Amino acid sequence: MLTALLFAAATALPALPQVNTTPALGSGSGVTQFTFYVAGDNRPDSGNAPSAGFTALIAAMQKAAPAPAFVLWGGDTIKGKKSSDAKTQYPIVLPYFAKLKVPVFNVPGNHELDKKGSGDCHDAPDPDGKLLADYTKYMSSQPYGYFQYGNSAFIGVNTEDSLGSVAPPAGCFNGFVSAAQLSQMQATLTALQGDASVQNIFLFMHRPVRDNNSHQMQPDPADKNTAYGMQVIAFTTAINALASPKVAYVFASHDHRYYQATAGGAGTTGFVVTGGAGAPLSGCPKKGRPGAYYHYLQVGVNGTSLTVTVVPLTNTTPCGAPPSS
């Protein structure tokens, strides 16, 4: 009853559908102990075929123990950036998610929803909506939302939201979360924090709001005081201010490596970047950045006790090749 009253007071997030072709997730009623996996950024550097790192990672997940109840994915599942490529690439990548034989929940990245501009800096959400239409047709019928499983809730954020009436940035586009989506997220968080059946809350998104690399979500200096820049700042401020003991971790991708910006635990919200699912590794093929290796995360839930374990495909040497099949 409390949850219903809180949701009625403000518009809450819609349900987050899982990736098409994966089996349905039950409610997990009464479950307080389970494992889920987290990964992101598997798109190939060129062409349509899945990357070697991605196929190796899927094979590793299939063999891993304990098996996950489901998998969270941080986007950039395809090279994308134009509708003709998206229509070709989604049918190629979806069967790999099906191999996991567990539900997969994805949030879109810039390669799914942003139209190619003059370099990555000037990519921006497709004003014609074709890329979003492709995403909702092939991948998942809703690009953001939330779901509950057992004693935990999971909020998926779309950091490539439509600009709507907000003018495109004069400088670099660095992601966008509309005022409407942010309001829905905050209403949902309020409701979940008041729901005694929810002990843990996890957020996952594509672009990180904490990173020591250029991938950190923030407006270009030229746009700091524009409607676009102020909305980006409103979103990043809201995420960085999360302080409820229930909000255990925020997972992001976009930077193709592993990076722990904030350790979770003891009432602190952990922030982890996991972008090593097969896309070209950060800073490679040169020296590479710390954490630039193929990996995924295993997250164990046991009541309110949580463990986040990084699972490398080979080792943690930057720029290492994935294992051969």
C-alpha cells in the first residue's frame, strides 16, 4: 500500500523489458540470495560480425558458476549509428544473448541511439527517431525503466535520451537524460526506499558520471549554462548525491575497461565502470589504460550483504587479446 501511494504521488518509471529472445524473469518472490552478472560495450570496431572479445565473454559466462539469475548490460551492443546498420546488426547479436539462457536487461548506449556526426564529439540522439525505433523493435521495447527481483530493485537509465525541445549542444554532445526521465527515476527511488520488501537498489547506465577518463558525463564548457548543459548537470548531480543505504551500486560502461570510482559497502553507494565486453579496449593497441582488459562482473546478493567480483577473461594486463575459442 505504501508503494502504491508513493507511486501515485509522482509518475514513476515504466517497467524495464528484458532483451528480446531471452527467457522471462520471474518475480523472485521471497528470494534473498542470488547472483547476477554485469557487462557492457561489446560492439565491434568495424563491420557487422561480433567481436572476438564478445564471443569469448559469452562463452565464459555460459561456463561460469554460480549461474546468474539474470544479466545487466550497459549498452553499445552494436556498432550502429545509422538505421541501416542497426537493422543488420541486431539480428546478429541477439542470438549471442540467447546463448546465456537467462534474462538479459540492456540500457542503450551511444552506438544504439546516437546518429553519427563529425566525429564522436558531435554524435547526438537521432532527431528522426529511427534509431530508437530500431532499438525498440529489435532489442527491447523500452529504453529505460526498472524491475524488481527478490529483495532487490534495478533501475536502468537511458543516457542517450531524446533532446526533445532542448537545443543540441554547441560543443560536444556527452549524453543526455531528460527532465522527465530524471523525475521518474527520483519518484521510483523514493518509492523503493519506502518499500520494506526492497533491501538493495542497483542502477545501471551507459555513460558514467564518475570516471577519471574523458568518458565522464559532463557538459562541454561551451554548454555549461545552456538548457542542455544544465540538464546534464542536474542528472549527474542527482546520481552523485545518492546516499540512501539501499542504493548499493551504480554500474556504467562507455569507457572500455574496468574502473572502480567508488567502493560500495557500509552505507556507501559504489560506482563501477565495466566496459570490457568486447569493444576495442581503452587506449589500445598502444599502452592502454589501467583496467583495459576483457571482463565482466559477478554480483552476489545475500540479504544486504553484497559482493562484486571482477572476472577477467585472461588476465589484467592492458590490451591483452581475448582467449581463442
